[in-house]
Amino acid sequence: MDATTRKIEAARAALAYVEDGMRLGIGTGSTAEEFVRLLAEKVADGLSVTGVPTSERTARLCLDLGVKISSLDELPELDLAIDGADEIDPALNLIKGGGGALLREKIVATASKKLIVIADESKKVECLGAFPLPIEVNRFGLASTRLAIEAAAARLGLTGSIDLRSSRDEPFVTDGGHMILDASFGRIPDSRALSTALFAIPGVVEHGLFLGLTTIAIVAGEGGIETLRPAG
């Protein structure tokens, strides 16, 4: 299977966990979009769900394909969230935010009783950090915030470039009106310590470390579908 086929198969396997009447958090990114397309087919066949999308892009796709959506204000508690990931470690901790929706993705994941992550096997890693860590920051004081992040990382023995994400030669702006710094640390041995350090910086709105949130990871590879759960 090529990468696209793997994403589709992981998304298809996640559909088995979706039940009629569910309030469903719907993620952002290429794998999540494959899930929306498959979900739309089920909806067309009579499945009734209400989705809460994590980005304007996902919301548009849902509406285009006939999947009913609502907001988290209207549905503040969700039954299930299904989303992709940029990296998955053995404890099912994640790096997310490659699609730029990490803040809304984390809010939706936290509001959900369960989070199912769907991915192809290339996203499995022994230690988080090869994928640049997205850090969502306030526009105000951007340079100061970047320096504070560099200092916090250095105290944890982390080095590497911290780059402002751009799109079409302009700074990338999230749906919430923030910017994203992508931190190329290479390897993050203590993700919880880094999470704590980042949250102590006033200009940091959110970061892409999703720790202890995943209920199940569905990973598609050459050998088929692998269903992973946190140890213990």
C-alpha cells in the first residue's frame, strides 16, 4: 500500500468505532480528511452523527460532503474525537499541528470521552521530536517569545532551529489568529518537562505535544491494520 492507501485504511478502521447519534470531534489534516470522506458515505446511507470540526478547512469539507456539523459551544461534551498525528511514540503520546490546527485539536480532544488517532506506520517513532514541534504563539512579542522558548529548550538540553511558519511567503496564521513557531529539536527525551516549560511562557498559546490523551491509535502498514492502546 502507498501512503494514501494506508491513510484510507486507517480511516476506514476508525469508522467501526462511530455509532449512530454520536457527537464526533473531527480532526484536521490529510488522514482526517480521508476519514471525513468515508464518514460522508455512511451518513449518505443513513448514519446520524453531528461533527465538531477542528478547523475551518475541515468544516468546509464536512459541509461540502453532507456531514452535519456544530460548534463546541453548542456541544461542549463529545463522545469521540478522531484525528491524525505527525508522530506517535510507544506510549501513544503525539506530536500534532502540522496542519496548523493544534489549539482547536487539543481543545476538542480534551472535550471528548475518547480520542482515536489514525495514521500510517511512518508516524510511529521511538522518541518524539524528529517532526518539528509546532508551538502556537501570540503575535504580540513574537521575538521575545521565541527567545524564551530557546532558553527553556536549552535548559532541557534541546537545541535546533525555531522557525516562523509561513504560507505563500507570508506568516502562517491559525484559525484563532495566532502564529506558529516550528521547533526542530530532533529528539525530545522528556516531553512532559518540555510541555511544562512551554506553558510557563506567557506568549505561548499552545503546543503540539499531546500527552496522555490518546485512547487508541489505529496504524496502517504493509502488514495491515495495527490497533495500539496505552500500556497499563
